[in-house]
Amino acid sequence: MAFDESRDEKLGEKIVVEEGNNRVTVGICRYDKGEPKIQIRRLYHTRNSDSWEPARLGRLTFEEFDGVVTAVNDLRKSMDGEG
């Protein structure tokens, strides 16, 4: 079965760190009404197209990691109706 973007649902997203042309985001996504899953992404701002493009996540700084943990907890609370 091929990936169908129309079945992909973003339930929430937070920007964890944004410095210059680098951004780390955490999101909760669900595909085809399945189980929600956490997505952690690094994005780079491109000068040519003025858009944010995905890049390999690689290693996280401690600041990025702390932000990811906080964002995951916040998103989870909001999904559980606590936030």
C-alpha cells in the first residue's frame, strides 16, 4: 500500500527550537484513523524558495532534547483533554 497524503492527519504540532535557519518540531500524527504517533523533525529554511525543508534529524543538543520532551508532554496532555 502506497502512502496517501490525504489520509495523513496532523493532530498537533509545536516548534521546539528555532534559531536562524534551523527549526526542530514535534508533532502528533495519525494515518488513516490509526494509532497516533509522534513525529520529530528538523527543518532548514532555504534561501532560494523561502520555505522550510526537512533534513535528517541527527543528534540533538540538550536544549533541543529538553524542548522535545516538554513538547511531547504538552501535546499528550492536550490530546488527553488536560491542556
